[in-house]
Amino acid sequence: GHRSSGSSKNSSQPQSFAIVSFNWDHVKDPYIITLWILVASLAKIVFHLSHKVTRVVPESALLIVLGLFLGGIVWAADHIASFALTPTVFFFYLLPPIVLDAGYFMPNRLFFGNLGSILLYAVIGTIWNAATTGLSLYGVYQTGIMGHLNTGLLDFLLFGSLIAAVDPVAVLAVFEEVHVNEVLFIIVFGESLLNDAVTVVLYNVFETFVTIGAENVTGIECVKGVVSFFVVSLGGTLVGIFFAFLLSLVSRFTKHVRIIEPGFVFIISYMSYLTAEMLSLSAILAITFCGICCQKYVKANISEQSSTTVRYTMKMLASGAETIIFMFLGISAVNPDIWTWNTAFILLTLVFISVYRVIGVVLQTWILNHYRMVQLEIIDQVVMSYGGLRGAVAFALVVLLDKDKVYEKNLFVSTTIIVVFFTVIFQ
């Protein structure tokens, strides 16, 4: 970029015809993006060269470390934080393929057979985790151990709600490598998908409360919050089912345009995600249920080749997005501007989310085992407690916070990064 200034800029036109000219600015953005994806993909090859490594350390953890390493290099060389995982890129481009993949390959009988248990963990469990974590942190803050923070009860509850969400991306990445029994997988994974509605609602509710100020929070506002939960979750699901129906219908008439059949699957599913997002419903539920409801019909309606194309493309997009997310979680952490250290707050967050997750799992399993045919044993409960992995969703939500309303945003961001690293790498 620097070279082009000088002689040619002073005169109105260049002196002579340049056979080769260097146009970095012209291709900078797509070039860098492509380069990052290439680096991440090559890293995956390297990780898998030795089976010993990936057997011991999950790939997602290796990718995070790679991200930290690359971010560190860029920081050392340039003193700029190269790239952060921005919420827009994450929610619009990286998350949908992962969730669609999850829905499209969802083992339906398992999923609907365990739906009751999944819903209990997803709804009651998430609310329990969010409330207890937020309230405990606030309670400890009152004792003065954390020093002075420019914050109130609502901020703590907001933080609790975004840190409580179990993350489909992290769960998928780790659980697919650690083969647990299928019932266990579907419960933890189903929870991570369905708790999205709860997270979205709690996040929006507390964010609104923080915006309007604690003194204006009335009973009516709280009732609205409860109502919005049903609207967001059921609305998102219905949007997904509607688009699945649309997709099944369209795929019946594609006999003569076999070549674009796979395209419809991705476009219409993505439309369901965007539509739900537009109506501020749960986009994750929409695209999940779009995938779940269309899989049977699409497979029956489209040709064998198209079906294979859909399968492989979907897996490739999902796996690619997952790879990029974990690498960028690492890269995002190398940015001194966002680090605010508060030992008490960070340590207690880790303690509370782990402890309350265990308590929640034990209590809910005790209730469930009265009703379930297949009992959940102690070892299953241990895996479920451990399976509460937090990931990029929590990170993206915390980055979305408005610094003018939530004054301790940086502390929340730092803590979220630590929590994500702790759950994905150590757990």
C-alpha cells in the first residue's frame, strides 16, 4: 500500500504502462479472509497427522491455541488486534451452517423420544443457571470482595443469562470426538440447541431492563418477559416448520433442474434463519426445525446425486464454520483493549457456573428419573454436568453489549473469554 504513493500520485496519470502492478488494497479483505480459512484448514490437517494429539486434546482446543498464537504474532508485529469474531459475522454467516447441519442430521426418533427431558434441561435448567449465577455473583459483590464495580443487580443478571447458555458449537465439536452413548448426546446436544430461545429472551429482557433503568421495572414488564419467551420459542419453531414445508414443496418440482436442487436446500433453510431473525424470534430454533422437518421429504424428493451433494456440502460448511469460530475465539482474545482483570469475579464465575450446573443436573435428573423409562445413572449425570460447554454464542452476545449502558462490559467480555477457554479446553 505504501509504495504506490510518490511519483505516480503527483501527476494526474502514470508516466508509463505498468505491466505488473501491486494492488493489495483492492483485494485485501477477501484475500485475508481466504488466507485465514486456509490457515485454519491446514492446521486441521497438521493436527490430524498424529492421532495421539487429537485423541488427547479436542480439535477445538487446538484451534483456540492456534488462534492465540496467530493473534499474538500479529499483535507483536503490528500492535493492532487483527480480527475479532464480530457478532454479525458469527450470527449471520458462521452459526447457521452449523445449526442447519445439526437439524438436518438430527436422529429424529431419539430427539423426539427424549424431548421432555431436553426441554426440562433447556428451559428450567437454563433459567436456574442464569438466575443462580447472576444472583450469587451479585451477592458476593455486595460483600465487597470484588472491589468497586460500576454496576447493579440487573447487569449481573444479564451476565448470568448470557453465560448460562450451553453452546451447540462447542458441544458438537467436543462430543463428536468423545463418543458417549446416544441418549446422553441427544440430551446435552438438544439442550444446547433448544436453550437458545431461553438465552435470547433472558438476554433481551435484562438488556431492556438495564436500558429502561431498574426503577421502571414493573410487574407488567416481567409478565411481558414471560409472554415473549413463548412467542420467541414457538414463533421460531413455526417459522422453521413453515420453511421446511416450503422446501419440501419446492423439491417436488425440481425434476428438470436437478443441478440446482442442493441450492434450494441451503437457500430456503437460510431464509428461515433470516426470517426468524427479522421477526426477532429464535433463529436457531427456526433453522434447527427447518432441518429436522425437511430431511425426510427432501431426501425422498431429490435425486441421489443431489442428496449426496447436500450431505457433503452441509458437512463441509458446518465443519469449516466450526473451525473458523474456534480459531477466531483464540485470535479475539489477543487484544489488550478488552482485558479487564478481576480475580474474584472471574474465579467465582467459574465456580458458580460449574457448581450450579451440577446441582441443576442432579435435581432435574432426580425428577426426570421418576418419569423416564431409561434411567439416567450417576455417570450420565457427571457427563451432563461436564457437557455444559460455553462457546462462541456467549462470546458474541457479550460483545453485543452496549458499553454506554453496561459500564463493566470489558470485565464481562474478559470473563466470558476465560469461561469459554476453561470449558472448551479444560473440561
